Amino acid sequence: MNVTFRQLKVFEAVARNLSFTQAAQELHLTQPAVSMQIKQLEESAGLSLFEHMGKRIFLTDAGREMYHYSRTIAEQLDEAGEVLEQLKGIQRGHLAIGVASTANYFATRLLATFAKLHDGITFSLDVTNRASLLRQLENNEKDMVIMGRPPESMALELEPFMENPLVAIAPPDHSLAQEKAIPLTRIQQETFVVREPDSGTRIAMERFFNDRGISLKTGMEMTSNEAIKQAVEAGLGLGLVSIHTLALELETKRLAILDVKEFPILRHWYVVHRNGKRLSPIATAFRQFVLESAKSLMTYKA
């Protein structure tokens, strides 16, 4: 079978996205160019790799086999690139990082400071939700990710580097804002604006209250901390967010942290990558930088 690396790269992008359009956008190609590469690959393979059903596409059995091998080849090429980067030292190279949306409040500061120390590097930062971070780890798509507690079911190397306290927030004029040592049974009477079910914050919140036999009333579900803060500020309920997201709101007195017994809910931030992954020198240096410097770079400390 006569296959080019370009065809495999295009096929991998289409198979991963299950979309010719998204693959074209990702690779900065036209959709006809993507379609042509796939057609040539299918002709070389002698089998259809995709089947079309309406406006959607799916991998055929042959396509699934090809996707497996295209991922393996891509990883080997990436590894070869990392070996070559090691020969260059840590003043050059590209760093690909995925971070949880909550971590973006300090991740950009980390990257900016690190980039000043290594001005020859380039980097990409993908701010996304927990589900996407887990997919990135599963597919080995990033050098590393920054997230809350990773699942124990995945083969990962992880290191905690900073506390991530979750606090209860309310508008400053809320009746609970001036109270001290608020019992958990008291906030049980309030309605909470919460994150989506698969988010790390939601998982930690539910585990904390379930362990104590507390059932919270939940109202609106939000997919970002910004949305939760705005909803709480508007009086739609109380919220539970990382203290690292609140620097501006606390400074401008738009939100207040409630003094609730047994709070904050203490979590940690982790720097994570696949078990056995060979980190490039620049990725190794960034990981060490995070472990040593993250706390000192925070604008607001718990």
C-alpha cells in the first residue's frame, strides 16, 4: 500500500473529528483538498474508510483499523521530534498544554512567565472542560494538562502543585454574607447555581455533601465559572467556585465568600501526563517550573 504521511495526517484529523469540515479547519486546508487526500488513501487501501449517513460520517471497520495505525505512526513521529528537540536544549521547541477552564485564571500567567525565561519557545494553550482533558490524555494529544484530581482508572503520572479551595459565594447583600460559622444545615435551605454534572467542581461538591448527608437544592446549571459568578451576583442563588477565580470580584466587592463550617472544600491542582510519556526538555522544564513556582505567581492566595 502506497501511503504518504500527508494522507495519514489528513485521515487522522478526519477520523478524530468525524468531520471533513473540522479537519480542514484544523489543518488549514480547503475541504476539497481534504476530500482528495482521503479519496487517494482509500484508492491505495482498496477499501472505503468512511461511510456517509445523511450529513454525518462514520468509520468503517477498515477505517477503524487505519485510525489505530495512523495514531501509532503519529506518536512515533512525535517521539522522533521530541528526541531531536532534546538535541537542541530547552531554548527551542513547542509546548502543547491543556488546562481546566477554572485553571485558566492562573495558567496564562504561568505560561507567560515561563515564556520570558525561554524566549525561543512557542506554545499552545487549550482551555476546556474536564471531559475534553480526559480525552486529550487518553489520546496523548498534549504534552501535559493542568486539572483537578484525575481519575484513578487511567495510567497517568500526576503531581499536585497547589491547593484549590472551593468556597461558597453570595452577593454582598445576602442575609448570610455577614454571618460567621454558618452550619451546613443552614445553607441546605438555599438554592445553588452549579456546574455541569461531569465537571471537577460538581463532582467534588456532591462528594463533600453526600459524605455529610446534606442534600443541596440546585437551580441552574452552568458550564463555566464566569457564568456561575454572574448568576450569583444577579441573585439567582449561591455558588461554589474555586477561590482562584475570585480575585477581581472580591477586590470590587461584587461577591462575598461565606463563612461556612467545614469550608473550604480543599482540593488540589495537578500537572498530569500519560504514564511513560517521554517529555521533551522544554516540557520537562515547564513541569518543574509549575511545581516550583505556581504558588508564588498567584495574585490571590487562599
